[in-house]
Amino acid sequence: MHIINPSQIFNFNNYSRLLILLIPLCAVIGRAAIDINLSLISLSTLIYIVIKKDFFIFKASWFKIAIILWLYLGRLVKDL
């Protein structure tokens, strides 16, 4: 008989997959549910990056372009 280790069930990959799979359901439930879900996804990703000290994503060119686009669009919305 194989005993399942609880740390194997609740690891980051399973947690992140669950949150991603819940996006359509949260979209049906309402805006607050989708906002909470997406906030949990982004927060858990940042925590994972800090814990694993895996900062390569910040050096990627697409990440820098996305940050510039986010700042630009935020500035446009603020000026409206």
C-alpha cells in the first residue's frame, strides 16, 4: 500500500493549476471572484519566484515590454 505524502498533493504546481482551472468558473460567478483568483495567481507566482530565487523572468525582453506597455496604458487611463 502506497501512502500519499500531503506535500505531494499540495505543491505549487497543483495549486497553480487549480487556480488557472478555476478562472472560467470564477468568471461566471462574478467580478470579485475573478479578481481574487487572478490576484492569488499573481501573488503566488511572485512568492514562488522569491522562494526559488528564480529571477530570470525579469530579464526577459517580453517582460520588459509588458511592463512598459502596462505603465503606458496606466498613464493613458489616468489622463482620461
